[in-house]
Amino acid sequence: MALVLAPVAIAMAADPISEKALLLDQNIQALKDEVLQFNRDALIAEENYLYPEHSRVEVYVSVETQALLLQRITVSIDGGEAVTYTYKDSDSRALVRSRGLQRLGRFNVSKGAHKISADFVAQYADAKEGEPVIADRIDAVFDKALSATTLELVVGKARRGGKPVLRLQEWRASK
């Protein structure tokens, strides 16, 4: 009879331990979630400190031309330090396939008119070896207001089937 009751006694004794372990695991998970939220909040606070809304300019790139694979894009504002992004083939294909945006950089500038300069180098996905690359450059002026400014460099086709060109699009908050 003692042998039959022994497994039941062991199971009953293990039950409070597993409950404590489960409670400990839940507490650890809750702490991990709090740490992740704290890190998110700290990152947002740091970004807002480094790039306050009154001086922040964000620059993105998008590709409208099918099968055009970016190799490199460079951007600078007011002749300042240039930001260059060199694309891996997979990154360039993902940008075209998703028809998405990629943030190239954040800049701090004062209110008023500013010059943005950008250039890109690309090639079509089906280009033969030795074919020349496609390149374009833009120098444009944008007006920085007291609110954050978002600019998009769009790589798109020129009218009448010409070579792809770079154009600037400024996003405006809807009121």
C-alpha cells in the first residue's frame, strides 16, 4: 500500500514547486517586457533629444522603376557631411519588390531654405555584363518649417521612357 501511495505523494509535493517555478517564470517574463518597453521609451527619448522636431529632417529613398537595382545612393544637406548607402543585391531587390521606403538619414537644420544634394548609381536586374550603370543627381531646395520635415528621394522613370531620374518629394502633415 505504501508503494502505491508514494507516487501520489511525490506528485503532490512537486505541485507547489512547479507552481512556484511557474510564478517565477511569469515574473521574469513580466520583467523582460518592462525592460523592453523601457528600452523603447529610452530610444525615443534619445532620438527626440538628438533630433528635436524643430530641427529634424528625415530623408528616405524609394524606387518606382521596376527591376532597377540601386547600387549606391548619397545625400547631403547644405554641403554638409554626405551620407552614403551601398546596397547589397538582396537589399536592392527587397526595396523594389516591397515598393517600400528606406530611411537614409536624419539631419538637424535650422528653419528656412536649405539645399539637398543627392545622387544614385543603379543598374537594371537584367543588365548584361559591361553595360553602363544608370546614374542621376539632384540639387534641390526645400523649406524647413518649425515642425519635423520628411523628404523622399524617388528614383523613377523620366517622361517618354527616358532613363530613371531622381526627384524630391516633401511630405506634408495633413491638417
